[in-house]
Amino acid sequence: MKAKTFSGGFKFRGFKGQPNDALADSQIPRKVIIPLAQGFGNILEPMVKVGDSVKAGQIVARNDESISSPAHASISGRVVSIEKKNFFNREVPMVEIEGDGSAEYEKIPGHSADWEKLPVEKLEELLYTSGVTALDRDGIPTSFKSSVTKPKAVSDIIIHCIGSEIYNISLETLLAGKGLEKFIEGMKILRKVMSSSRIHLALNKDKKHVVEKIKSLTSELPWLNIYALAPKYPQGYDELLVPSILGKEFPFGYSAADIGVIVINVQAVIQSYEAVAEGKPLIERTVALCGPSMKNPQHIKVRVGTPLEQVLEGRLKGDKVRVVLRSLLTGFDLNDHSLPIDKTFSQIIAIPDNDDREFLAFLRPGLRDNSFSNSFLSSYVVANKTADTNLYGEERPCVQCGYCISVCPVKIYPTLLDRYLRVKVDETLLRYKIYNRIECNLCSYVCPSKIPLGSNLRKGKMKMVEVGCDQYSCIKPKYDLQGLDEYKGVKVVR
Ligand code: SF4
């Protein structure tokens, strides 16, 4: 077993509100809103109209001519509206379905538990029509237009579940029951589709028992490498998995698929198996409900398209709560609870919205406040830290502690870039590798002077484009990149 990593990073410890490993089935929702662009891919064409009856599992939108994957009705019922709404900063048509309460769904025709006997073309069709191919940052390649790359061009597949965020989906929960068996079969299916690839499984080294079990069950698979990696943030990013596992340079600003590498998560592999062997379209997924403002942090199975307000009903505690998707450092604020969850939701995090000002808060050791600095007592306390929205202090001048540099996973100098940007914007910033930024925001997190380095550098990148130093033209000549012209949509974050 191989152990690889990167320099820098930060291991989060002891935050309250970690989800327990139990998996609860949520109720069949009264209504769902299906965004016609879920996960990786362009916007889809609706195949239903208002008033139509639909069955759960039925395809309600697809666009085989453009890079995308079909979307399904996740409950049975009647289409009551098709309207455009703002969904993560893009106007996306949404099909609203009023449910009839039944839990049944239509299976995908042609699936087979004996999947090994199916030809590769059939496997690809099952993966595509199930909607599973929309998952992760670059989708899953098939002979359909489900990714920027094609199956034969994939040299490596990285499957990861490292858990380096403050809150993570539990590997044990995903692999419980038949999960592990499905996961191993799912890897074999993906290997059969992308037959020239090697599979690299990157797991959390602190979960020794799971890693050892998978290792013993897969020792016969010559194309599989297993890596136990330290769960330090942001190890789960494609930009770090590719160099630390494959030793390849990452084309910053582009994606792993552009250099023939597919990065997917464990849940996507299990769902690939369920699509092919059980005929299950991607109509539900496991979501971790986390954070100190969640009454009972746990994992739930939830139908795609369920409005967030239904998922959160009776689950939040406290008067002022901020709900965030995926990551406290980089995630989206989920302010509009009428919006639906889509295929990519993994963690929903609820934290107290705390805007109280504390005088000289940054000087207090605060046992419960997380701190990178070893001068704070809290850095030696590993439990009961409470995440909230407070910065605990105001922006002050840089004290040149160098913390932002020492944690930076891509070896840039955030403080230098920030100081230069305050004076001018020119090509010098290219030499300081401003475009290698991966937006992990760890520099802002550790800065004792509360300087918003992450957002300052992001704005700096935008100014660079304005003065003609375009990221893409800088990086493109260095690589042989695939599929750049076909996909113009928004890539989904991890
Ligand atoms: S972490 Fe903040 S205070 Fe320390 S060097 Fe970086 S910018 Fe300056």
C-alpha cells in the first residue's frame, strides 16, 4: 500500500456536529424540483410538459447532442410547472413534480446482475441513461457525450474518500451492508468501460480497518492501487490528488479529465454498480447532515430534487442558523431553502450565525475556537470546537508570521501576492503563480490578522484577465488538453 501526500495543508480536528454513521431513509417528498442541469454537464431539453404524469425513474430531460447526462423524475406524480430559476449562479429550467406518495421507481431496461456478460456498449448506455455519468467534477466518460474525454483516452481513474474537510460523508456509512460489495463491483464495471486505465483508490489512513478490508478483498485486481492518505485539507481536491498519486503536473485552471484522468468519489462508484446491475437510476443519494446547529447530525438517503426546506424540516436548532453546502471554507451559502438538492449534494452543514463582536477576540486563547497558531491554547485541544460564522477579530496588518505560506498546498505565497495586488496588477503575478490558486481558502482560514487572502487573490485573478493576462492562454500551451471546445458549462466542485 502506498502513502503519498503534499506539503502544506491542515488537519481539522474536534469540531462538534460530526454526523453519526447511521443511515436514515428520509420520507418520500411531497414534491420535487428537478434542475435540468445536475452535476457535470450542459443544460438539458425537457421531455415532459406541464400536466404530464411521470413515474419515478422516468427520464424527464436529456440532450444527447451536448455534453450532459439525462435527468429523471425522482418521484411518481404529475408535472405542475417548468420554470427557470437561479441555481448556483446560473439560470436553470426546473421541472416541478407533485408526488403521489409511492416509493416505487422504474428500473432501467437491459440492466443485469450478471453484468460481466454485457458488452461494453451496453454498460456505457446503462451508466449514461441512469444519470450517474453526471457525477463529480468532470463526469464519467462513455461513448455518449457524458464527459469532455472518451473512455479509451482515460489513463487513470482516481477514486477518493479521504475526508479532509471539517465535515465529511462517512466512508463506513457508504460501505455498510452491501455497500462494500457494490463498491468493488462498481470499480470493475468502470474498469471494463475505461479498459486502458489504472484505478487508484485514495482512502483516509486513519480508517485502517476499512483500508485493510478493501485491500484483502481486492488483492486479485492487478489494475488497482490503494493509497492511505493523511486526511489533511485539501487532499481531496483533484489538483492535489493528481500530483500526489500520479506524480503528474496539474493543468491549473483546467481539469483532470483534460489530461485523461477521471477523479470520482466512492458514492459515484456504488451508484454505477446500482445502475448497471440493479437498474437503479440516480434518483436518490446519501447526504451527511452536519454541524452544531443540526439537532441530530446523521446521514440520510434523500430523493434528488427534494426542496431543502423539506430535508431540514424539524432538524435545525437555534434562532439564527447558516446552512452551507459541502465545505465551510469554500462551500455555497444555501440561503434559499426552496431550492432543491441535486445529484451532487454530499454534506449539508448548519452552523450558528453569530455576528456578535468580541473585543480583542483574536488575543483570547478560546479553548473552543479552532486555531492554526501554536500560541493559542485551542490548538492543543482536540475536541468540542464549535464552528460558527464569526471571524473573531477584524482585519489587521500582516504580521509576517508566514502561516499562509506554510499551509499553502500549491506552494504559492499568498501574502506576497496580496501585497503586490494592492499596488499593481501585471505579469509579475504570473511569476508568483497566481493562477495556481485552487481556491481552497486555507490561507484566509489560518491568517491571524484576519486578512481575506482567498477573496483578495480571487479578485486579483479577475483583474489579471481585465489587463490581458488570461489564465487559459498562459497554461494551455504547456499541455495536450482534451475536449476544451465542447464543454462550456459550469464545472461542479468536489
Ligand atoms: S498568515 Fe496572514 S499575517 Fe501571517 S503572513 Fe500570511 S497574510 Fe501575513
